Amino acid sequence: MGSEPEPFLSTRTGALTLVLLCAVQFLDVVDSSIVNVALPSIQRSLHFSQQNLQWVASGYVLTYGGFLLLGGRAADLLGRRRVLVAGVVLFALCSLAGGLATREGTLIAARILQGIGAALMAPAALSLVTTLFKEGADRHKALGVWGAVSGLGAAAGVFLGGVLSQGPGWRWVLFVNLPVCAAILVAAFRLLSGERPSRAGRGFDVPGAVLVTGGVLLLVYALIEAPDRGWGAPRTLGELATAGIVLAAFVANEARSRQALMPLSIFKVRGLAAADATQLIAFAGFYSMFFFLTLYMQNVLRWSPIEAGAAYLPVTAGLAFAATIAPRLFARVGTRPVIVAGALLSAGAVLYLSRIPVHGSYAADLLPGLLVMSLGLGAIFVGVTVAANAGVPEAQAGLAAGLLNTSLQLGIAVGLAVFSALATARTTHLAAEHVARAQALTSGYAHALAAAGVVLAAAALIALRTFNSRGEPRSAADARAVPDPA
């Protein structure tokens, strides 16, 4: 009898490949937040109007979320390395153009196109992780590292944005991407083998691509604009209704198409829809928590951007610890209990953070909640990623990655839209009663954080429907045995 082949992650090539793919994810996540702290500097330098300034951040989120499904399926059909390289090249060119921008329109356009590059990179990279590292302990370890790096990117973005904007200048929040992209491109050609386009790609589902991209773009755009326009504004309601109609037409098209962009059979993979829904709901709470705490630190406690960014550094330690421990727990109890426990831990931590006072102390009012939340965030991110990819056919790995990333981006958009409206309404009400500005702002942020904690508790309930992966490979029959009602 021959000996078992050495796990890919244990080889030098496997370890370097994981580093490469995690670098792609880190870059995508960092650029979702790195410009936020630099926005005041950008406004002064390029004379941005307040209304247009938000699109430096929102433009990236809009196209990143809108093109993820298309990027994921393109990776399956056209070749994962090919799509990954195309995304990195576009991302790098847009980073250069944005860093050199002298007009607000140029910078906004660069950020919008940069989001498309990220939407090509992210699902291609995740699908490579799930296809190169086979289902079981090898994949769990790889996804544990992936989850830790994703969390580090989220925490590092704010800190790096503050350091670069107060140091060499805001343009370096974009220029810093260039050497990273160059290293990724060199490593991609050395470590990843090229793939021939799938035969299925010859009958590419153009109507489906147009419908899903247009529908998700319109949905994310409506959610971004809703807090300023008002949820009851005719334009907001019209955009949300139109997005719903377009996405319904997409589902109808996929049910009839022979070369469907998103074969609906993928939702027969047990627990997939529940895992995506858990991701969406959980990150509506997580991202909003980071958003409102950052505003609290800067607007109420009067901390500098660097101080606010540094406040999240302990979060990286908690994330790294949770992402390291979680894969070991999967083999013993499975992914479902870990996800549920992570969501409940996070809910309690965010509710603790919702008690923020006007004259807050980092050690007493922020640090305990942030540390506990980081453990829950790491457990959820790694657990959901493993559960969402368990049993997915290799030919649909890019699609599964696109769905998971889309759920994350939609969660961010929904969370910010809903909780911003809640915070603004509370602050406006108190300001009308002549409450001090700091108290009114703090109360608004606290209300939003409390709602985010409740949402994280709801994510724990949804997680009960996810597949409980323990690391052993699933057969196709087992993976599809019970259609997921979620």
C-alpha cells in the first residue's frame, strides 16, 4: 500500500500559496476602510463637496459588492488565476490613478473601478483556497489563517489610514497598494498553475450577468443613499423596488437558462444559504460597530485618527487567537456550535459597548468589549467560511465564494444604512431638546450599537441552520441530501 500524500499545506509550495491568497484578501479588506480616516485630508486637498466626499469610500463598496457574483462565476468559467491576475492589474492601475488624482471626479472614478478589481480578486482567491486545500483538516487550517488575515485587514485599515494620512499624506493610502500588487502578480505566475477556460463559458449567461450586476448595484446604491434621502423618500422606495424586480427577473432567468451564471442547484448544498445569511446578518452588526465606535472616539472623546486606529490593535490579537483555535474545535464539535457561540459572545460584547459614556475610558468602557467581540468575530468568520464551502462542487467554488463575499458586502451596506438612520434620528431628537452635542452624539451611537448587538444575537439563531462540518469530506449525495429552506 502506498503512503498517504502529504497535505498540500504542509509543503513549502502550499504554505507560500496560502500566503499569496491571504495577501489578496488582506488587500481587498484593507481598502474597504483605509481611506475613511483620510477623507478630511482628501476633502481639503481636492476641494471635495461634502456630498461627493462619501463616494470616495462608497464607490468602492458599491462596485465591490455589485460585481462579486459575476467575478466568482467568471473565475469558475474563465480560469481562477486568469481572473485573479486581471483583478490585481485593474486594482493596481486604479490605485495609481487615484493616488495621482487632481480632481474629485478622477478619484471617485478610480475608486469605483478599483472596487471592480477587488470583486474579481476576492472570489477567485477564496475559490483557490477551497480547491487547492482539500476538504478536511487541511482546508480548515487554511481557512483559519484566511479568517485571521481578513480580521487583521479590517482592524489594520483604520490604523494604516491614520498613519499614512498624517505621515506622508493621503495619496499614500492608495500608493501603498502598488508594491503589494506587484508582489502578488509575481507570486501568482510562480505558484499558481493556469487553467483553460471551461467549456461552459462558451455559452456565457449575458442576460443573467447584466441582471444580477444591475440589481445588486442598484440595491447597494439605494442602501448607501437611504440615510441621507430618508427611507420613506419616493426615490429610495423606487430604487429598492426596482432592485427587487431586477433580482427577481435574474432568478427567473437562471431557472430557465442552460448556461446559468448562478445555477440554482447550488442552493441544494445543505446549509449553504444559511451560512450566507449568517454572514450577512453578522457583518451588518460587526461593521456598524467599528463604524460607530470610530466616530465616538473621534467626535466625542476627541482622539486623533492614529489614536482611534491604535485602539483596534488589541482586536487583532483576539482575532488571531480565535482563528487559530476555531479549526481545532471544528474537528471536535463541528462548525455550527462554534459559529453560534461566536455570535452570542459578539452580541454580549457589542451590547456591553453600547453602554459608552460621554467621558469614556478606553480600559473600562472599550477594551473589554473589543477583546470579547474579536473572539466572536474570528469564530464566526472562519466557521461560516468553512460551512459555506463544505460540499460545494469544485466547478462551482468561485460561485460559492462570490455568494459568501456578496452576503458580507450586502450586510455592511444594510447595517450602515439602517443603524445610521437609527443613530441620526436619536441624535437629532436630543439636539432638538437642546441636549449637549457630545451627549446627543453618544446616545445616538449607543442606540445603534445596541441594535447591532441584537442583530448579532439573531445571527446565532440563523447559524443553527448551517451545516455542521467536522472536517471529513462530504459526498455529493450527502451535501445535497436536504435542500436548505433558508
